[in-house]
Amino acid sequence: MQDTNISQNNFEQCLKCSLCTTVCPMMAANPHYPGPKQAGPDGERYRLKDPGFYDLTLKYCLNCKRCEVACPSGVRVGDIIQASRLKYGRLSRPLRDITLASTDFVGSLAVPFAPIVNGALSLPIVKIAMDAILKVDRHRTFPSYSRRKFTDIFEKDLPSQEGYKRYVSYFHGCYVNYNYPQLGVDFVTLMNACGYGVRLLDREKCCGVALISNGLGKQASENAAVNMASMRKALDGGSEAVLTSSSTCTFTMRDEYDHLLGIPNEDIRPHLMLAVKFIYDRIESGQISLAFKEMPGRLAYHTPCHMQKLGWTVYSTELLKMIPGLDLQILPQECCGISGTFGFKKENYPYSQKIGAKLFEAIRDSGAAAVITDCETCKWQIEMSSGYRVYNPITVLLNALDLEKTKMLNAE
Ligand code: SF4
Ligand code: SF4
């Protein structure tokens, strides 16, 4: 990992307008958090003079990047805070943080014993023990593990991906691989209907978002290096793009690998994107056509913070608006409060719920039957705290498709 270059994180550009402080969800919920201006550009001036000025309350930053979206001067406020945490934060991490951040390792262990693990994690006595010993809040519901990994299903159960003229590669991420392979299956089915074969990367590691937020920069950099090398190979091998189904993985790999972890990605960035962006762009250029069935009903779309930072919400919502009969409600852009592993921790859980309260209320007021979002951790938080089911746009689009007609439209 590089020793983060301070000028690269441009704190000198701060105009001291305080606009960022008006949008920070943590500042509004937690009186102990100094807010983006003080934790970011202001604090960096002091930390540069003396690392002793590092403030432990920086651990409360959600890395939501709302401050960066609001900043009129382009200051990378969230990056400055994350870089400081990696640089000055405690060197030894508690077992809880390492466990929560090790999604690949824990997922690989849990999948073969999924029924037992899922049953145990839902037992009140186990939740109380985890709360007392590991400091994982007892109120948190864990996403259940799948009995089979997506990679296994892809190899053994899905139709052959040979014989397509056009290919994309898929970065499935930990959630699809260990918890919800159906989303990966939906992705492959959708891309096949669009006339594209799907390949998996030679090697894929967790994108590293949880490692970064838990201060495990070295491991995050190692994962980033593996992912970038695999994607380079896939693109050199003829894949048109590397597609994803998680806004947070996508944001991390596109926008945090280079200047936060020091892993170059400029050659990959233009070809690494969410599937919704790829499909939308190719509909616009006449390379993909979708045929939909009528899908009457109301669904509500939630914009994940990292989707807002990417500026890509429009791709999901414009595709969903193509579905005839669907009454799509766009929810106000409120943070759900979970921020990956943050909301699992006992000391953070109350803030996590307080931050998400406005969003949960908006969902209840929307009159929607279910929610759509591009981020799996937003899904966990919304399902647990509002009781509504949450779907990825890929699944909704696939369910609304006239599959045979779409295949015919995209046949070469
Ligand atoms: S990244 Fe989010 S939580 Fe952190 S300072 Fe910025 S707005 Fe606040
Ligand atoms: S919004 Fe940007 S320019 Fe204004 S105080 Fe915050 S970091 Fe500085």
C-alpha cells in the first residue's frame, strides 16, 4: 500500500464553506463525530504536523462520500478520512473486525455448513453470546449463506457459455458467491438474452471495501492487485467489459484502488462497470434490444450512497422505467446507515438505525410492494429494519423480460 500522497487527496482545495457538513449523515446522528470538514481537510493539516492529532472519532465515518458529492471544490473529503484511518489508525485490529472484513475466508468456511451456520446465527443465545464476546450487536440479522457457491453453480448448472460472438466477464463479488447466487444466475440469464456470453475471471478476490473500512489496508491492496491483474487478462482475452452487480464493489474497484491503495487501475476503469450501465449504453447505441412484458405494480428505488457518488443511478432507474405498467417511485436520497460492516458493530448499531430511520419511513410511505437497489448491504439494512423485500435491478429487469423475444432480437 502506498503512503498516501496528501496532495493527491487535495485538502488544500478546501474553501471552508462547510457545505459538506450539511449532508453528512453521521454528523447529524452522532454528536461525537466532528464532521467531514474537521475530520477531513482541517484535521489533515494538523495530522501532517503531528500524527498525534489523529482523532479516534474518525472511526465513525461511513465512507458514504456524500461530503464529496456536495463539495463545490472537489475535495476528496471521504478519501482523506479513509487514508488517515489506514495511515494513523490502530495497528492491531480486534478479532471481530478481522472476521467481519474477511468475507472470502468466512464465506468459504460457511457455505459447506450453510444450514448449520444459518440456524446458529439466528439463535437468540448465539446472538447474545456474539454481542457479549465479539461485540456484534444482537439485533443485527446476518445474511444467510447459500448451500452452494455461485462459481460451482456457474460451472455445473448453467448453460454453456461457448458459441457467443460477444463476451463479457463477470465480477460476482462475495455476496453473490457465498450468500445469494441467484443474482449471479439472473445476471448470466439476462446477458445471454442480450446476446452476450459470460466468463468468470481467472481469479477473483473480495473487492476489499470491508478490509479498507476496518483498517486492513495491506490485505485490501493484495486483493486489489489480484483483481486488476485478472481483469486485465480478461479484457486482453476478448471480453468487451468486466461487469458487476454491486454498486459498492464497483465503486471501490474503480475509485479507491488507485489513490487510496496505490494499485493502478486507469486502464481497467473505462471497462469496469455495473451491468445496468453496460446494458443502458448498448441500448442507446442500438447494440442491445429488450422486449418487456407488462408488469403492473409499484416498486420503490433506493439510491445507495456509492451509486450517488458514481453518478450512475440514472442507468438503473431509466432501465426500470422501460418496464410497461411499473409504477417506479424514486425514494429520497437518504443513507440507509449500515455502511457495510459498520452497522454490525455493537457501538455503531444505534447510529446505524438512527441514520436509516428517514429512509425506512419513506419506504413505508411510498406504498410500494418492494424496494429495488444496487447495493447488497443496503438490502440487508432495509430488509431487516423496514420489513420490505429488496431486489437488485437485474432481477427485476429479468422478471419483466419477454425472454424468448429478447433473445430473438439480439440473435446475430
Ligand atoms: S464520508 Fe459520509 S460519514 Fe464520512 S464525513 Fe463524508 S459524509 Fe460524513
Ligand atoms: S464542502 Fe469542500 S470546500 Fe467546503 S468545507 Fe467541505 S471540503 Fe471544504
